Amino acid sequence: MHDIRAIRDNPDAFDAAMARRGLEGVAGDILALDEARRARIHAAETAQAEQNRASKEVGAAKAKGDEAEFERLRALVSEKKAEVAAMQTQARDLDQQLTEMLMGLPNLPLEDVPEGADEDDNVELYRRGTPPAFDFAPKEHYEIAGVIPGMDFETAAKLSGSRFVVLRGAVARLHRALAQFMLDTHITENGLQETWTPVLVRDEMMRGTGQLPKFGEDSYQTTNGWWLVPTAEVTLTNLVHGDTVEAATLPRRYVAHTQCFRSEAGSAGRDTAGMLRQHQF
């Protein structure tokens, strides 16, 4: 999440960086919300001080037998108590809005990142190998004759709806073998530690890896509040969530093979054939 202090110190630089990400003039909205939040906090603190002062004076008025002053101070204490509660509630609400706004913004680009509207403006830094040139029309993965019997989208649609698949026979075996190959390669050749993790996580875990709030609509949430992971990155990264890690134990390198789930809410009509953009994969 972006540091609000850095935005306060240099809003123009923040806006200039965000403009490179296609967002214009965001610092003004952020600072307006921040100022409103800070004003409520200050108002709550001021009212609290007035309440405390009046509370001390109530006893003195009672001791003097000044009933009129006693009742006035009692009413003032009650008024200030309500004012404190109202200002604190408003401050919390504004703080939540500010947090959601900051978390929903993309990272600032490094200065050497080339500008561009989309992938067409990407700069190729290097190329490894030569893209193959075929003397025939290549088939999609789901069009290969040997694959068709083992990749059943029709039955999956009956079971679950669109964007699911049932794998059978050799295709299911290949699917399992590829996962095993990936794990073995990373464990034996790259030194990663194999890890098995839950696929249901809490809000704070999704926030920890940036899935929330920006990509909430692309994920699935259960009725009791858990989220289905869209990638094993969520659980692997959050293994140390909230922990202070000894430098001597770094780096920690993990690998996992999990079922993942995405709603793909924003991908209507894009790469939806075959096993691309599945809800479960």
C-alpha cells in the first residue's frame, strides 16, 4: 500500500508517476480524504479534552452546592461524549475509505520502465531461441485428435457450468505428470521446499498479496468469508504474514501445486476456448 506521508510530501511526483499508469490527478482525492480524516481525529481529541475537563469540574460544582453549574457540566459531558463517539466513527469510516483507495492503486513504475498504453507498446529486451514456423495449420490444444476423448467440456458444463473441464484417461494422467514434473524440478534442481497449503484463506491473506481490494470481483468468496485462492502465491507468501523473520533464515523458497479458482469476471469473450481462463485449474 502506498505511504500517505510520501503523497503528502510530494503529491506532484505521485501524480506524475500515476499518470504513467494511466491515472490522472489521484493525489488530490487522496489528500482530501486524508485531510477530512485528520480533521475528524483532531475534533475527537478536542472534544475528549473538553469532556475530561468538564468531568473534573462536575465534582467541584457538586461540592460547592452549585446545582445549576452541576447540571450544565453534566449536560456538557454528555454532549462531548456523544461528539467524541461521532467523530471517532467518522474518522474510522474515512480511514477505511482511504485504505481502500490506496490499496486499489497500482505500484509506481520505475523511471526506466518505458511508457505505453498496452502490451503493444512493450519493449523487447532480448529474445531466446527462434519462434517455430510450421508448414501446416497448427491445432489448438483441444483440437488434437488424441486429446479430444480425454478433455470433456460438455460433461463439465453439465456438472458446473461453463469454463470447467473433466479430464479422463491419458489426458488426466498427463495433467498429473506435468504437476509432478514441475514440483520435482523445483525441489531437486532449484532447491525449493515443497509445501502443501489450504485453498481457503482469510481477507488479510488476500490483501497481503494484492488480490484485495482491486481483484476481489475476480475471486470467489464463501458464505462464511473465506476466499478461494486464485494462486498458490497467496498462501506461500503469507506463510510469514505478521512474523519477524531472522535474516539468517533467508531466502525462503517455496513451491506448491494447488487447485486455484478465479471468476474471470472481466474476461468475457477473451481466450475462453479450451482450458484457458478456467474457473478451476
